[in-house]
Amino acid sequence: MDWTNGKPGEGRAAVRRCVCGAGFPMKYILNSEWHRLWKRKTTWIAFLSIPVLLFAAASYLNTQNAAVNPDLAQYTVAWNFPVLGLSEMLFTAFHGVILLLVSLSVTEEYRSGQLRMVLIRSFSFSQVMAAKYIVVIGAMFLYFILYFICSHVIGFVFFEKPDEYMRFYYSAPVSVAEGISYNVAFYGLAFLTMIVMITVFFLLAVISRTTTTAIGAGVGFLLLSFTYPQILNFFQELINEGTYMRIFFTSIPMIQWEGLTLMLSENKEWLYWNLLILFMYMVPLISLLYFICRRKNAFI
């Protein structure tokens, strides 16, 4: 075959067609990236930290119980500890985990040259990035499952186990079965918000020139997301409550902090608005990420 004729890039495209046929199985790239992720000490440390995070949350909430009426939703029992324990760590430790995973698996590999060894195997940059994106989401899904299981175990050991207890924004106590169903729904919505944050951090990692820049940009995004809702408090008296809450919940960390319980409240307040905000983040972010990765295909 003549590799010198034709337009630039046709030779490599021909290689891909010869090696891959109709298309190299995506599962091969996913399997490769999954193993690469688990070769990192950072990944193992993140997962091994789950019991540590839960013990820290349990200790704090146990101390808080001494000053809280048992009839209030803030009072921690075995059945609501999975939610309260997640709320304590969701917009701090969890963001730190995904920021490190994304920055190290994308920016560090790309800038250090490790990614070029993968691209030599006739994969495009966009294919590899898509695989990395799916793998990080898969790893965080596993992280959520393990956190959910461990939180129930630790909650069962550390806290009371009443037949009924109060939930946030509910007028009547709920049973254990209803509470566990609520916990599953809470974790599901929390994971949905984390997919959005993974997409944000992934985009920042792809465009950053160094790992430090990627982590710094991610931290900057988090600080901005924390700061402007607080500044909004100074103008609360000047705008109506509905407008205030809509602006407040344009921040993903604020949805994680307070919006999730409102979305699952008795009246399902702000459920559709917050879902709309998550959707409005995802569509432009995924589109921009796709456009950038497609452009990089031509230069790698």
C-alpha cells in the first residue's frame, strides 16, 4: 500500500481501517483504561478512604446528636446516616476524589507522553477520551455503591435503630423500608450531580497544559460555585424568593448541599428546576468536549 499518496491523515485512517475493520471494539479501549485507572495508587487510596470518611462523619454526627432533639430530621439514626454521612462529604471529599482521578488520568497522561503510547495503537484522541470519561464515571459509580453499603454498616453500629424517624421536609415520620428507598433515591440524584462535575473537571483537564493547572482550575470552579450563592444572600431582600432560589440552584454544589433534600421532599420542591439545571450544564459541556477532542484528533 502506498502511504505517501493522498491527503494528510489518510495513511493513519487506512491503518485504522485495516487494523480495526468496521471499528475496533470499544470494550477493548474501556478495558485498557479501566486497568490503567486501577494501576494508580491514587485510585486505591480514594477507595480505601471510604471507611475513614464515614468514621469521621459518624463521629461528628454522634457529637451533634447530643445537642439535637431526637424528633428532628437532623438527629442521626442508623437509617438516615447514609444520607447525612454523604451530605457531609459530597461537596468536599467527593469533589476532591473525582478532581484527582480526572486530572491524573487525562492531563498527566497527555502531557507526560503516556497517552501517545495508547494513540499509537490506532485509536483516535476522541476515542481514548470517551473511554476515560466512561471509566471515571464507572469508578465513581462503584465508589457510590461501596459508600452506600459501608454507610449502612457503620450507621448500624454507631447509631440507634428506631422503627420510625423524621426526614427533612416531611411532616410525618417514615418507616425503615421507606427510609431505605429514600436513601437509594438520594444517592441516585447525588450521583447524577457528580456526573455533571466529572464532565466539568474532564473539560478543564483536557484543555489544561499541566496537572497543576487542571487541579487549580477545578478548585477555582468549585470556589466560584460556592461564592456567588453566598454573595447572592446580600441581595435576598431585593429579589423575590422564587428568583433567589432559581439563581441559588444554578450552582451544582448548592444543589448537592441543599437541593437534593428539597428535590426529594414531600412536595418534590425544585425537582424539575434542578434537573433542568443539570441538563443545561451537560448539553453544552459534552458538546464542547466533543468539539475539542475532535479538533485534537488532527494534531496528534
